[in-house]
Amino acid sequence: MMKKFILLTCIVLLGISFDLLSQEQVTVSGLITDTNKEPLIGVSISIANMPGLGAISDVNGKYTIKMPAYQTLVFTYIGFEKQEVLVKEQRVVNIVLKETKANALNEVVITSTGAQRKIAVTGAITTVDVERLKSNPTTSIADGLAGVVPGIMAMQTSGRPGSVSEFWVRSISTFGASNAAMVLIDGFERDMNEINVEDIESFTVLKDASATAIYGSRGANGVILIKTKRGKEGKVNINAKVEGFYSQLTKLPKFADGYTYASLANEAKAARNQEALYSPTELELLRLGLDPDRFPDVDWMDVVLRDEAKSQRSVLNLGGGGKTARYYISGSYQNQEGMYKVDNAIKKYNTNTNFNKYTYRLSVDMDITKTTLLSGGVSGSLRKQNDPGVGTDAIWTSLMGYNAVMMPLLYTNGRVPSWTGKDDNLNPWVQGTMTGYNQSWANNIQTTLNLDQKLDFITKGLRFLGRFGYDTYNTNWIKRFKRPEVWNADRLRNEGELVFKRVAEEQKMIQSSGSDGDKREFFEWETHYNRSIGSHNLGAVLKYSQASKVFTQNIGTDLKNGIARRNQGVAGRANYNWKSRYFIDFNFGYTGSENFHKDYRYGFFPAISGAWNIGEEPILKSLDWLNMLKIRYSYGKTGNDDLGNDIRFPYLYSIEQMTGGGYQFADFESSEPAWNGMRYSSISSRDVSWEISTKKDLGIDYSLFHDKFSGSVDYFYEHREGIYMERRFLSGMTGLESNPSANVGEVEARGFDGNFTLKQKLNQVDFTLRGNITYSKNEILERDEENTIYGYKLQEGHRVNQARGLVDLGLFKDYDDIRNSPRQTFGEVMPGDIKYKDINGDGIVNNDDIVAIGATTRPNLTYGFGASASWKGLDVNVHFQGVGKSSYFINGTSVYMFQGGDGWGNILNELANSNRWVLGVNEDPNADYPRLTYGDNPNNYRASTFWLRDGSYLRLKTLDVGYSLPKTLVNRAHLNTVRFFLIGTNLLTFSDFKLWDPEMGSSDGKRYPLSKTLSLGVSVSL
């Protein structure tokens, strides 16, 4: 018995010794580098299946870790592929990590129902490279979309600090209240310009019905999905970025000097057989500048505007965490300085147009259990705007209206001049510096709470998501206005002295204020199911959502203004694919709006799409150069319930007390007084509902030559019906006192968009060439219009925003030409005036001869192309952007020289130096400018092809040059990366239009111009 016990004890001890041997602790060390043999700092080293044990590489890329032998080391680093090594007898393990390279087969995109592999997407969805949006120096993300994102058209109509570009997805398919895309940030509808671009994780554009039908009555204009960054497991990752901007205006109107202006004024008078405005002596005084009080020569642009403005932007974010909780914190500050000069004598306030913006974001993700993720966050922005007391628009109106001889900056005795006869009688310098200042603030706070619960215990692949959001937005403004005492001097002196007349006394500073605000609430839940059974891959989503928005300030006494605007709906998606070769998706949205009558409150919006990945067919799969070739098609319906902010409950009528006129119960033409009573102020439009958009899309996605050449191209078609509009052309016999509204408009749009990317490595240089294009054309099929025998006068059959005017035939050559031409009914004409085409052939030129001319006032073609290259630490990126198929009229007092006949209006240099018609000097019927007129000319100053200009342009949008310091150098400073960069935007513009920046689309130039900017900065991560 004792022998058996001893034997058993020996066996147990032997087993323990073997176990102890197997668990022997060893020390492993090594060096971690990238493929360029640069050391990597902060690489996470862990032991497989042993949580809590691990290490991090130091500033030299070296690491040391104690571990049991015969275990697997796992090396992970953001942006690099994970690598695993089994440790046996070796004690030194050197690792070379390779950068993660996404390919067409494993690339992930964000869709309306979450992340999907790009190969499985059947709709028209574009994922934007966020890094390319970071080169935009303004506070508006929308400013960086044009020519960068296929399927998006955008234009920046003002360069005022804090202004925002307008943009639309693919095409303008409605003439209703809104063609703006729906923007969702982390699942909720929010303003993209409220967030900092450095906080964006992904940016996705949903363009067709299969991608947007799930949003039902709100997805017709396309949807933009923005996902913000969140904390990741691992060490604290800190990123900082600081940059300074130097800005100049891209294109300023150039105006004639005083002598040229006066000479042209005399020419205009003589051209119409009128007495000269300036005598030869006065012209000489102007030319020599001998009497600046009576005959000044002021360059108002030079007086008011600075040569440059300086701005800055600073960003700081950090994130990290462990397996249980992760966090992300960020903050940014940006200020933009205006281009106005200020009076240095004013110390207490600033009159420049300055803009400041602060943003912040905090998010926390916590694993409550292994299957439960709770996420929360708060974010927001604070904006502050400063303007002169009269406002920016008034200053630009004056700059375009005040000519060089109108008045001096100040009289030589210090008095402030005034120009009588105009309400706006202060010159631009006085307006910009002596009228006080305006300030406005906007504060936006957004909160989010998410719950992600895996339900694998019910069935594998089942998942529940819940989201709640609460946002508040408030804006406040204070206007502080004053004006100095102003004087007017007679044109003639009295014994050499100026004769003054006081026009207005000094107005001390007065103050007014106001505010607006709203709050929003969001609630959503989603149930996801994804399962793979052999070669069959199934997926489904069921979603419920509700949202409300209520205005909380400045709502007046109308009870409707205080009622929340609510949306509610159920949506879903089902998808199936076999072997990632054949795909089919079905999406639907059953959504509604409380703004409509209960019989028309909800609508069903279905969509179906399919795709065939030809590249996965056995006969083609063996082709080494073909990585992906997918054909997809979608068809579906979606809606737009935006009737405009002022339209509330159109199915209700309203009655008000009559204030004038009244009801007449006496005989016809009786002198008896009318009786006041009640009247319908608005008619009930019970059947009003949302716009319905039917969309089709045929697209091809491709990736060739080991993903070196990739891209997509789509043809799209849209039919929009039920466009909401007022019925203005009902017969008076109906007896209606106000016009009802109805869904009576129809628009058809079609076009294509596409992009390509070519990547190539030439020795040690990584080179990328890219391009994109978006083209669309729309046509109005139906619109409520006044009947006419001339079909070309109708907007029906033409494009939305179509330019319309007369067709010019040059200038009248002589009086015989006038007598032998159709009679023009716009006033007396003389040789040198504009001759128009008689479109209907009735021998008379009048408003019946106005036709569609040119293109549209919004571009129908947007494109962009560029290239980037990197070599060791040096990187260069260049991008060009352009538009076409756009035209607009030029008009106003600067274009129609001397139109007012009272001295108001500047003279553009280009027109002053143009090939204009001059009696006895240049009687060219093909001259660039007609015979001058001092005063209004109803014949010449009409919208026509003579004044129509091409709005197309091409510009060097971005030039980005950067240099990253070597890893060996920055690691010694305990940093990860350090990059210095120089970015230029709007550096060059190529266009036939020379008066002002063509992108603004302005007809008279009375807008704050766009800026070209150079920025120098540094970004650091540690």
C-alpha cells in the first residue's frame, strides 16, 4: 500500500513540475518598426487569451515583457495590420508592422442602417475621404464639398466670415420650399457646420431611393451621414493642431477714377443731346485734384478695405480607455478677421466683420456587460459675430454705389459729408466706422444617449439599438447704432469759402436687441438581424423614430408658432446575398408629419435595389487584375415634407377682422358705405401633403489592378411630383379672397456622376491621381402658371432657375435700321441702343418676346480633379474644382452706368474701358456696350442676352504641402508624429467673367467677396 502511495505521489509531483515548467516566466524584448525601418512608439503588445498582461513600445520602438513561455504575443497599432507571434525558445522578437491597406472587398461604408461592406452595397452611396475636408480653412464644412464629393453640387455665394455655402445632392429637383439635403450627425438631424471637421470619423452621401427611402417623407433631397470619432481601447492618444491664416479677397470690382467718371458722365449727357454735367474747368480740377472738397477723387475700395486679414484655428482632442470604458474629448477655436479697416481712435469696440467659433465634444462608451454597450455624449458650439452698425450688406451696397466724385471722405474742416436725396446718405467709410457696431451670439448644445444590446441569447445575429437626443439652440443679437452730424456743401463757393448746410444732427448711440431659439427631441430604436448560413447571407432592420422641434423664443401671439413640429415613422430593410455575388435589398419608410391633415399625414415609401458582382463569377475570379466589378440598380420612392418654416397646418383656414373696404350690400355703384366684417385670410388646403420623388439609379463600381485603379459611375433619373405651391392664377369668378395652395408641381431630372482614383508607387514615391464629376439637367413638367398663347413664356418645359430674357441682335446701326426693324415698346431708341429679336413675329418687341436664354442661375455641372504624392516625410496635394452650365445676368447701377440720373452708381473699369458705342467715334453695331444714357434707359436696361454672362469657372481650390519629421527624431521628444504644413485655397481662378468672383453668382457684385487664403500650421500627436 505504501509503495502505491509513494508511486502516486511521485506521479503528482512530476505532473506539477511539468506544469511549473510550462508556466515558466520568461522575458521577451525586441524592436518594432514600420516598413521604412522607422521605430514605432506606443505599439500595444498583449498576450493572447490573457487579459490584463501587456506592454507598450517606448520612444525608440523598443519593448520588454514578461510572459509564460509558449504563448502568443499580439502586436496592434492604429493604422497598421495586427501581427501575432508564438514565443517558443526565442527571447528576442523584432517586428515589422505593415500599414493597413483597405481594399475593395473589405472596405466598410456607413449606410442608413449602419456599417456595411462596400461590396454588399446596392445603392448609390459615396464615402468621402475626411482628410481632404480638413484642408478647408473656413468655419463651414460645406465650403469644402464642391468638386470633392461626386454627387454634390455647391456654391459659396458670400465670403463674409461665418457665412455658409449652399449645396444640394445631384440636382435641384424641385422649385418648392427646399432642395437642401437632410444631414444626420450620429443618427440625428443636425447642422454639419456646427461640428469641427477634426471630430469626423466618416462622411457618407446617400443619393438614390434605395439608400434614402428609409427616411420616408424627408429623404427626397438626399441624405448626408456624419459619424463622429469615439474613444478606442488603448493608451491615451492626444492630437493637437494649430494653424494661422493669411487671407486676401479673390476678385474685387475695379472702378473708374474721378476724371474718367466725369468724362463718361459728359459723354452720356451728350449722347442724348443734353447739356454737359462738368465744365472743362471742373474736369481739370478733377484731373489735377485741386479742390478735394467740391471735386474729390476717392477710391472707396482702397479707403474701406484692408489688403489682408489674419485668422487662426486651434484644435485639441484626446481619446483612449480600456476594455470596459472608452472616452473621446475634443475642443477647437477658430476666429476669422474681416476685411474692413477700422478707426484706430475707437478703443472701446471693434467695427470689423469678425467671427469667432468654439466647438466642444465629449463622448463615453461603457461596456455594461459583455453584450451591452452604453454610450453617451454632449457636444456643441458657440459662435460670435461682429459687424458695423449699418451691417455688411449696406456697406457693399454703398461701395458699389458711391463713385469717386460723389463726396470726399471728410471735408477738409473735419465735417462729415452727406449725400442728400438718398436714405443711405453716409459714405462707406463713415458707415463702416462711425455707425456703431452689431453683435450676435449663437449657442448650440447637443446631447446623445445610445444603448447597443446584443441578443444572441435569443438568436444569433440579433441586436437592439436605442437612441435618444436632446438639443437646444439659442441665438441673441444686440444692435448699437449711431450716426454723426452730417453736412452738405454747395457745389459753388461763396468768395472762395464752402457753403455748408447741415443735413442731420448727430444721433447718439441707441440699442436694440432680440433673440430666437428652439429645442429638439429625438428618439429611435432599431432591431438588427444578420446571419450567414453557408453561402447565404441574410440581414434585416426594423426601425422606429420620432422627432419634434419647437420654437421657444420670439414666437409672437399666434398659438400655432408654439406647437412642436413633429415627425414619426416606422422603417425597415431586408437584404440577401449569395456568395457575395448576387445581392438584393428592400427598403421602406412609413413616415408622417403632423403638419398635414390626418387623411394625408402618413405615406409609404418603398425602394428595391439589386447588384451583381461580376468579379466574383468563377470565369472571372481567376483574373488577377480584376478585384471588383459590380453592377447595381435601384428603384424607389421617397418624399419631402418641407413646405417652409412659415407654413403651418395648411389644412386649416383662418379668419380675421376686415380693416379696410368691407362688404357692400347696396346697389352697384352705390355711395352707401361698406360694412366691415370677418374675412378668410387664408383658405383651407385640406389635400396638401408631401412631395413624392420617384428615383432610378444604374451604377457600376470597379476596382482593377490590385486596387490601383478604382471608382464608380452612376446614371440617375428622378421624377418629383406634388410640389407645393400657391395657386395664384385662379379666376376671380371663384370669389376667393386669398389663394389656396396645392401639390401641383412636377419636375423631372436626370444626369450622371462618377469618380476615379489611380494609385501607383514609383520607386519610393506614392502617387495618387483622382477626379470626379456631377452633371444634371432638370425640366419643369407642370406648374401653376397663367395661360398664354405663347408656350415659350411658360416655365413648363424649361429648367428650374432658368434664365429668361430678350434676345439681342446687337446695336441699332442708324435710324434706317430702327425704322426697318420691329417696333420696340420699351421707350425711345436711338442708334447705338440695343436691338432685340421679335420672337413671335408680330412686328412688335415687348414682354411677349421674353424667352428662355442661357443656362440656369445654379450650376448643373460640377467637377474636380487633383493629384497627391508622398516621399518619405514630404507630401503634396493639389486639387482643382470647377463648374459649368451656369449663367446669370449682370445689372444694377454699376453695370447700367448713370442709371439713376442723380449721381448714384459707380463705374466699373471694364465697362469704362470697353469697346462702347460712341457717336461719331465708334458707331460699331457689335460694340460691347451700348450708347450711354444719363438716367434710366428702359430699352437698354432689360434682362437680355446682351447682359447674360457665363458663370463657369475653374479654380485651384487647394494646394497642400506638408512635411512630417522622422520618427527617430520625434520619438525622442516622446511624440508620435509631427507634421508642418502650408495650405493655399482659392489661389487661382480661370473664368471669362472678370467683374467679380464668378462663384458668388451675383448679378450686381453687392456681396462680401470670397477669399484666397494661405495657412501655415503644425499638427502633433502623442
